[in-house]
Amino acid sequence: MEIGVFSFGETRLDPDTGRPLNAGERLRNLVEEMEVADRVGLDVFGVGEHHRPDYSVSTPAVVLAAGAARTRRIRLTSAVSVLSSHDPVRVFQDFATLDLLSHGRAEIMAGRGSFTESFPLFGYDLEDYDELFSEKLELLLKLRKSERISWEGRHRPAIDDRGVYPRPAQDPLPVWIAVGGSRGSVVRAGSLGLPMALGIIGGAAGRFRPAVELYRETASKAGHAPSSLAVSVNSHGFIHPDGDTARELAFPPFAETMNRIGRERGWSPLTPRHLEQEATLPGALFVGTPDEIVEKILFQHRIFGHERFLLQLTVGPLPHELVLQAIELLGTEVAPSVRSELGR
């Protein structure tokens, strides 16, 4: 199993103005996190795209390129690229460039986006939410298949026999589809035979098993070989040598972040008891000691049989030194134990 980390580059907000504090420092820390993840043997580092004051990353490829210069082996992926509100030509060129700079370590994780700020920012109508993603994904896949393309759609000017450069080192450049469990998104990923990244951030993990089964069933009916398919489970969490300390440190910033977002969406407030329940074995949160995280990864692997696990360690802002420590524990203690157990 591949094991890695992803981050949105969260920033602290000024309580009086709501403006971000020290976005530049957070970005520099993010690059150091990539460097440590590479050094301790993790497989993947992902960076998500947002257009909000509480996150510092709006252009994942730029941040990942900075990380590429400081790393040697780890794969570098968006988590996610909001393809619906972007030009797929530019997305492809950005990640092809990253792929060349990193000697073939780039990936695109494409999604529709859980936030909507990018749509009005770039002039798109939210009523076209799903159609935008479907059309632009089609173009992105065509771009990675052919050097010269002709293409016509509804939401982007047509392309008439044009070359798109540079070409990536990998052929094809990996593209994952990020899903939150909706049936349509799962069926799309399976029909296209693309690897699927499943975000599990709340509730019992087992309730997502039908989505993974549907993905594999759909892919099989579409004629895709099982060897070409992969599932990633992407979840929130935090690791510390002491389990009680892990929960004490992680829950306040987690609750602040999720409750702030929840007020925008009408969610019920999260309580400490709710978060403690999510950190139990069946729940969605991976918060605890390295041994507890190993146990939970293996528990979910029995449910999903997934090939990749990515952990978001910084749902809310945490001290940088604690994040680096958690990354080191994931790479030096959790990942070797999981691989050893699965190897049996």
C-alpha cells in the first residue's frame, strides 16, 4: 500500500478582520513538510486547491514544483485540482511541467470541488457544476493521450489541430478522480477506468464500502483490467506518541475549522464527544498513536482493499514542529508496520 500525506495549506485568520496570517510562512512550512515526508519514506504528498482566506494554496502545481526541488522520490499530486473552473490545457501544461521537473513524479487528482468560490471567480455558473467537470475531464484525458488535438465543447473555445506542450515524462500522466461518495462520481471514475480517491471525513467508514464495490463493478463492466484500477482512501487525522495528547492537540483546531465551515453550510456544531467517537476504530478520524493508526488503516483495508492511504494532518492550524513529528511517525512507524502486515 502507498501511504502519504495531503494538505490544503491552512492558515490562521485574524479574528478581527478574517484575513489570513502569515500565508508565506505557511507555504514555506508546507515545502518543508514535503521534504520530511520524502526523507522518511512516504510515497505521496498531495496539495489541495482553494480560493479562500483560510487556505494558502490556490495553485497546487506551483507549490508542488517548489517541493520537487527539495525531494527525490515522493510522488507529488494535487488534492484536488478543481478542474471544473479551470482550463484543462493549462492544468495539463502545469502538471506536465511539474512532471518534467520532478523526473516523472507528478499526478493530477481532479475533482468538482467541495467549495464554490472558484466558479464566480473564473466566470462560471454553478448551475453547470457537473457538466463543467464532465466536459473538462474529457478534454484533459484527450490532452494526455495526444500531442495534437482537435476538440469542441460548450464551456471552452474549440481547439483546431493544435499541439500542447510540454509533454510529460510519464506516458500517460496519472489522473485520479476525487469523489465524496456520490453515485454519479463513482460511476464516472469506474466507467473511465481511472483510479479513484475517496474522501472519508465523517461517519462510519464501512458505509462507503458499496461505493468502492460499485466502482470496481462499473470498471469491470466497462472492460477495464483490474490492474489498471486503484482506490485511495483520503481522511483527516493526527499522530502523536501519546494517544490522549494526540486527541487533545488535534480536536480544538479540527473543531474550529469544521464548525466555521459548518456555519456556512448549515451543519450542526461538532462536539468533543462527537470527535472522540469519530476517532474510534469504525469512525472516520485517524487520531492517535502510531499503533492506533496502523490498526485503523488495516481495519479499513479489510473493508476496501485499497491501494493507497492519504492522511490530512492539518485540518486546522497546528504548530509546525508537531506536524513534522506526525509526518515522521507516519513514515518511520506507521507505514513500515502496515506494509509488513499486508505483506503477510
